Amino acid sequence: YVDQSREHEAGTTFVGLLLNWSGKGPPTAEAIAGRLPVDIARTYVAAIGEAGGAVLGRSPLWDGMRSRPRVPDGCDHRYPAFQAEQRFVKELRPPRYERRQVGSPLTEEMLLPARTGQGVVELDGPLPDDDCRRLGDWLQHYPDMALSMGRTSTDLEFLRFFPSQRRLTIASAYALTSLDGLRHLPNDLEALQLGESRQKLDLSPLARFGSLKSLWLDGHSKHVEALASLTSLEELSLRSITLPDLSLLLPMANLLSLKIKLGGTADIRLLPRVGRIRYLELWRIRGLSDISAIGEMPHLRSLFLQTLKHVETIPDLSSAVALRRVGLDTMKGIRDLRPLASAPMLEEVALIEMPQLQPNDLRPLVGLPHLKAVTAGLCSQRKNDAAEAMFGLPQVSGPFDWRKD
């Protein structure tokens, strides 16, 4: 899958899809034809082998889909297998989340009652006013379902048909020129995702959403100071946005999750004073070299660092008393893992694409009293096997619930 939606990231991306299919034998192209994905994410080619699978052939997986959905970043390379087990093997509980695609013309089938009341309704494209009105009326019965759209027109005036919508995702706002249409949404909007567009959008309209709990922004920084009024935020993701430092986030006393991806926010010294962060993700941030502030975050439970070219040292983590999981992905400047052993309650370590490390570099982690799982991705099967034998522990698997105490 060649993703050309972002010039700065144009290239080949491995995308994993979990299809709504199960059978007694291996899948065939005919068996899975027309099956829609129940989950999709950027992942690793290693996910195939790690799950005990194999490449069996080719199939036009996108057939039957009205449009290519937004492809979110994945978690770790065990996630696809974990999701498949949850949905098709273990059958621990009925699904709690659903993804529904709707488009023009709106049909009765598209407006069947929701099974869970949780999930997302994806718009394939613009709808006529009458269809917008019908869909808006339907969504009023499901306040916990998000409305998601891809490329939009130049404005958001169609939101006048969704006056009670509290969760909105604009995955690719390519043609959007203004956020003024957000005035049609209620003040108690809870979640907003705003993808990149050709021009930087004025964020001033966000200031009135004082109840907003989750915000995801891609590349928009005009009047970014409006974010300081979002004091109820619990989750914040900033992509391709450069801040001089993190002082803008200081009023966010309830912040639990912070993701900073791309951009050039190289000064993160204020991290320990921002909210009560439990999950921190730093990814490909230009110029970032000093991450010592991470060692002073007592609430941090899960840390994920990826492709930070100038970071060569992990800070002492003895004050990170809540830290349970650490993921290091393509952190090629890191050669000394001894600081990880200073985390008092560390349970899981995932090392991905870390060819500079040798099995003995992991030895400081052997025998940690709370360590339960280790993934050694040292880019060599021989090295991986040696590291796994040294620990005798399972690999890190599945998502980590950083909200849980």
C-alpha cells in the first residue's frame, strides 16, 4: 500500500487488515473476496510470522470498500494476532465496538439499529441534505458513536444536521479552509480528530469546547494558543506541530495521554508538570535529544519512543514508580539499557528494530522482580533467540491498558 497522503511521509507502508472471515482451513482469495475489515492499522511485516502465519497468495482486499479508510498507526507487531484471538477464537464477550460505512444514497440497511451503541460511523463522501438530516436523527440515539469523514468540502456547514454530535473525526481535511462550521456542534463536544489539510486551519473555534476530553491534530498550529483553554483534555495527540516548549499544556491538569509525532518540539523539560500523564509517545521529533524529564514522571505507566535520531541516553527511571511498559522502536542511538532496570515496577519491555544491540546488552534486565514479558527485536533471528533464552519469558503481546490502576 503506497501512502501518498503526506508528502513528508510518502513511501511504502505495511498495512494489516483483520477481515470478518473465519474458516476451518487457510483462507483463499475466493473465500475472503468482498469481506470488509473489522480492524486496520499500520503494523510490521513481522506480524505475519510472529502469529504463525504465512503468505498464501494475493487478493484484491480493497474490493467492496467504498473508499480507503484512514489508516491509524499500529501498536506493536503482536496486535493483529491478539485482535483475531479476541474476535474469533476466545469469544470472551460480545463485540463492544462497531464500524459502519454509510454513503449516498443512504439506505435502510445503513440505518439499522446499532448493535453496541459504541463505535464509529464513516461517511464515504458528502451526503445530500435530506440524507444528512436522516443520519443526524439516527445518531442522536447513539451519543457514544463517533462521526468520521475523509476528504470534505471547503467548509463544515453540513454539521448543522448533527447538533448533538459529541465525537467527530475528520481524517483528511484536505480541502477544508475553515473550522467555522464547528459552531453547530454542542459545547460539550468530547472528542475531535482533525487531519491535515492544504492550508493551516485557524484553531480559534476550539476554545469553546471546554469539556473536550480527546483531541488529535495533524499540522494545524494557527492560533494554537486556543488549546490552553481545553482544561478537561485527557488525551492529546500533536502531529507535525512544533511548539517552542510545553508551557501551552500546563493548564491541562487532567491530561493522561500525550503523543507528539513529527514536528520539532525539542524542549520537553516541562513534561513532569503537565497533567498526570500515564501514556507518553514521542515519535520522529526533529532535534529532540534530551529526554531526561521522562525520569521525573511519577504517574507514567507506558512509554513508547520511536525513531528519535539524536536520543542516545535513557534517563534514570527510579522516580517513575508507576512505569509498567516501555517500547523502544528504531531507537538506534540507544546502546545502554541499564537505566530501564531502575524502574521499580517495570513489567514489559518491547524492543523493535534495534539492530545495534547484542543479547548481552539486555542482561541488566534479567531477574527484575516484576518483569513478565520481553520482546527482543534485534533484527537477527540468532540474536533474538539468544535474548529470549536468556529471559525465559513470553513476548510482549496486545495493547496495554494505561488507564487501569
